[in-house]
Amino acid sequence: MSQNIFIIVCIIFVGLLIIAEYRAAKRLDSGFLKWVAKPAASLAFVLVALTGGALDTTYGCWILIGLVFCLLGDVFLIPTGARTFLAGMGAFAIGHLAYVGAFLSTGPEISGLFLIGSAGMAGFAILALRWLWPNLAEFKWPVTVYSAIIAIMVATSFLAAPGQSSAPNWVVIAGALGFAISDIAVSRDKFITHQFFNKSWGLPLYFGAQLLLASSV
């Protein structure tokens, strides 16, 4: 089947997921719809990678592993408990590390773009932690470790050159950056203020970023 079919499926289920989150914000029952829509949207981006030939290259296999762990993270984040949130963070952290493996598998060379990206992501992680720190409570150190991992993931995306190109792949970079920025919405919703606004932009950005990474195989 074509990648485009699963991209469309993902978009449809993301739309349903946003409806579910809106209904939840209005204190209407949306639990069943959320449990259907979110895993389905996540499975769709895994299928985008599979139908794109992820199993044919080392880069693609690493991306596929990352996508599968992100699917698990998405499922863990559907409940609201602290333990499932930590489990979700752990799954996403492994997913980010798999993406790092993918980006480094293309035989990269250190470049000025990578150094600039690394410095920018270090600053981004520090500012995000300063913003969240007073509200993190028992999550201080898990969030610190997670922030470092996602900063490394985005920085190494500037080295990724899958396929025959030796130049940085801007689809990959956009996917990595989109993923990192979408985590701001998750953090704001969990630690600052719980509201539909966070989901309204964070979810489309997250799934769009995953589709970019999945399509890069």
C-alpha cells in the first residue's frame, strides 16, 4: 500500500483525537474516542515508514524502532497517572535515542550547521528547564534527563543525510525540531496549566513531525 494512504489515515485520526481532547476539556465523555484515535494515528506513522521501505536500510530500521517506541509512549500518555507519564517519557526517550542512531548511521561529518544546531538546542533545553523547574516536583530529574536526550536528538538531526545525498536532510531536521517543540505543549499541559490549547497545536505538530521522520526512510 502507498505511504500516502497511511498519511491520510494518520491525519484523519489526529483530527478525531483533537475532537476527543476538546470534548474532554468540556467535561464530555471522550475516553473511548481517545483510546481509538491516538493509537490509530500513531500506528499510521509506523505504517508510513514500513511502506516506505524502512526495513531496507540501517537508517530506516533505526527510524522504525524510534516510531514504535513513540507509539508506545503515546499509549502510555493517554491515562493521567504519574507512573504512566514516566513510562511514556521512558518510551519516548528510547525513541529519541533510536532517532540518534538513525542520524548517526548515515556516516556524518561534523559541520558548522551541526555546531550551531547543538548550541541552539542546548540553549533551548536550558531555557525550557528553567521555565518548568518550579513546577516539576518529583519529575525534576526525569525531565532533565529527557530534555538532554531530545536536545541531542535534534542536534544530531543536522548530521543526517539518508539516501544518496551527502547534505543535511531538511525534512529530517524539520521533523526533529517539530517533535522537540511539540514537547513544550506536553510539558505546559502537565506542569503549568492543563487546557485544550496545549493539545490544539501540540498534537498536530507532533504527528506532523513523526510523519516527516517516517517519510524520510
